[in-house]
Amino acid sequence: MKDKTIYCPKAEKPYFVKTESADGKNVLRVQPDDPFSLTKLEMLVPSLKKEFSLANIVQASKVFEHGGPYVDLYGATPAAAQDDPRCRTSGSLVRYTFENTSYPLYPAEAFLIWFVFLALRQNRVLSRKLCEYDGFSCEKEPVLALAYGLYVALARNGKIRAVETFDDLIDLLYNQDVVVMKEQKPKDPDLRKSLVLRQPSRKKAFAIGDWIVHPTIGKGEVVKKDAKTYTIFFKVAGPKTLLKDFVEKQCHLM
């Protein structure tokens, strides 16, 4: 079944509206050979001093359990890079690495959105053209349409300049208000008692990329941390920003 989702820019978070009806709007429907497709949209790789398609960059940035990143995929055709057998035989995908910087898997779409933003920043002609549209659809890569919808929403609302880093993107699109302590405490008294018995007395600091287990929310990946909070992308509940003290006392590594 074809994906007919259209992403339309919105002024408030989450900065887009999903619909299947264009309602007379000017919609960009991205095709495989369009300048806005992953195989045609290019970005500079500073260490190589050369531009490559986002299709190549994404594939060459993948790190698996048993291999990667396979940087030789920069030099392949986009089709060959996307179909490289090593990406199917190297185990589970664990992270992305680009120019000695690692990026987490979650939020799942954040890595591609960030690189779409970087590519558009380098190509002002395409970015201005993009802002002429009121909706975006891409049957093959729906996340690409989402990225365009977000970019246009932020550009129209004067917020695109605030997205200077990957962390800025996470803050703007995903972070919620810090969850207060009473919302993080286990409600089941038996569960609370068992947690007290098995929790270490000292706090445990976690690193970005660590997978942890929250006593009530479940499994999640640490995607950002600061002096007071952790931002964790939970498998079921999505992204949440939690108090550092609670996380380090009550959560544990997987």
C-alpha cells in the first residue's frame, strides 16, 4: 500500500500536521530523481572536501554490531550504497558516525532530519525553493517529507537559525518539560519495595548512547544530558526529559 501521507508545516510543536488530503495546498511530491530526493540532495563531507548524496552519507555513517562505518560507500553509486550486502550481514544497527561524531538511533528520524537541515543550509537555492511549498510527500522515504515540513515550519516561524547543532534540534523538536519526581515514582508498593532492595546506594552516571531501564516507563536510550537532567528516548513512551538525580538513583543499565 502506497504511503500518501502529506506533512504540512505548523507554527507550534510538533511543527507539522499529517494529512492524506492536499486541500488545495501546493504539495511537493518527492520522486526518486528529483533534486530533493535522497539520491540527489548533496552535502559536503569536510574531511574529503567533496559533496556526496545524503543516500551515500547515511549508508556510510552506519555502525553495526559487527562492522562499520563503511566509509568506502561514499564512492559508490547511491543505489549500490543502499544495497550494499554488508549493511544486511553486520548485525543490528547501533549508531551513526559522521566526521568523528556519533549520533544515537533514537529519536529514530533525528539523524536524517539533521542532515537534511545541513544540506539545505549549504544549498540556499533549494532551501528557498522548498519554502514555496505548503506540504510534502515522499512515498519511498516518508521521513524525508517530514524533514522538509519541519524545515519550512521553522524557517517561516523564524526558528531555523536557532538550530545550529544536533542538540539544538533535539531540544526544539523532542524535549518535553522536566518530569517532576512524583510522576517518576513507582505506584505499586510492592514494586517500590523491591526496587529499594536491589538499587545500589550510590548514584550511577550514564553516558549518551547508554540504554537504561526506568522502573515504570521501561527501556530507553540516553540521547542528551546536562547538569540537571537526562533526555531519554523510551521505546514505548517516546522522548522524556527527567531529573538527573532520579535517573541516576532509580534507573539501571540494560
